[in-house]
Amino acid sequence: MPSHKIHCVLVTHDGTLLVGTAKGLLIRENGKFRKLGTEHGLSHQIVLCLAEDQRNGDIWIGTMRGLNRYSAGRINSYFQTTSGLPNNIIYGVALFGDTLWVATAAGCGVLDLKTGSWKIYDHTNSQMHEPWVYSVAAANDRIFVGVWGSGILEYEPLRGVFKEYRDPDGDFHFDLVPDDGPVNDITAWLSWSDGLLWQATYFGMSRYDGLRWRTWQEKNHRSHPISSNSSMHAVVLHGWEPTTALQSLTATVGPSMRAAKVAMATSK
């Protein structure tokens, strides 16, 4: 293990384990790890996010300096100065049809995989109050974009419009009205699975089923059942907590709820 600091983990459709670390990408094949680093063409050693195009096996790698496409053993890199990438700091990547959505420190970039053209969404053409995009998550027919200070934006490709989800009470530190919307406008991570959108923030966690919101915060002992066939894993600053459809999630998931990340995995 080149580094104990792990930013992301991905299991591909064929069972290959990919681990993004502070010192390169680890690939586990046939029971052994091999490293993919800057010496192999990776644009930066700090790997922040991963996504797989299951149609062709391509791996998209977001780093602290540029976006990388790992295909058939070769790496192609995209930079702000040489492509339509909004910024070189890549916080999240998600595939949606023939497009790749890229969360960056200066807006959300959308790469058309067929034409190679880019579209940028930021504070000039969307409801972002500032273009610091932390996360993107693809649903069946729409994309969710997590923005620092702007909550969640839902993009409908057929209509070409964004819908905004903000914390109605507007308080960054406390959820004054529980379950009224996203728990906080500082979105750190988004995950979508089985019809459920999960939002991790600096000050709590939210779940949205398309109709209703559920929110959790530290020292808030309310408990809600999770009506899904999936398991949920919440990774927090000083703790970790799994839960399934047979359990209830409480806010006591760890010593701190700050900067949580949420991952969904289908129960076996």
C-alpha cells in the first residue's frame, strides 16, 4: 500500500478492485495489487474519484491535477488548459449515457464521449451560488450535482433544466426544521441507488426518495427506518456505520458527522 490515505474505492463489473490513494491508483487483479502512478502517465498522484464505463471497461480517474481516461492499458489526460475541463481539481465523476459529468473546483463539466465536446455549468448558467462542485451522481433519467453552499441541483436532460434543492431553514449548523429538505447546503457527497438519493454534508446526512426527505444530525436521536433493499454505509470524519433495510439509522453514527461520505451497495 503506497499510502494509508484512501480517497475512493471502486469495484468494476468484472470484480477488479480499484483504490484511489494519495500516492496513486492501486489495482487488485488475481489476488495482487499493482500501482498506477505518475510514472505510468497518471496526471497526479492524488486520486480523488473513480468511475467505470461498463460498456467498454474504460476507467475515469479524477485527481488533484486533471482527469484521466484509462483504456486498454493506456492513459489519456485532460487538463483545463488543453480541453474544455472547467478546472484541474476533480472531486467527482459520473457516467450518464454518452456523457461524463465531472465535478470540479470551478463548476461542473460535461464531456460528450461521442464528439469530445465539453459543456460547463457554473454560477453563470445554473443556480450555483458559487461554482465549487463536490460531487455528481447519475440516476436512471437525471443527474444530481452536489455544490458547496448551493445544496443539490437536479438536471433533467430531456428538458435541459436544473431544479434546486436547498436547506429551507438556511442554518448551516443546525437542522431547525427536521425533514423539510436537505439537512445542509454544504454538500460534500452524493450517492444514488435504488431510487434513493443520499446527501452527505459538513453537518449531517439526508435521504430523498423523490417525495420526502429524511435528515440525520449528530446528537439527534430520532430514528427512521430505511425502506430499501439496499445497505447504506456512512463514512464520517471519526467513524463509520453500516445499516440495512432491517435496521434504523440514528444520528449517533460516530463522534462527528462532519464531511460525511455516503456509499450505497446492494444487499446480498
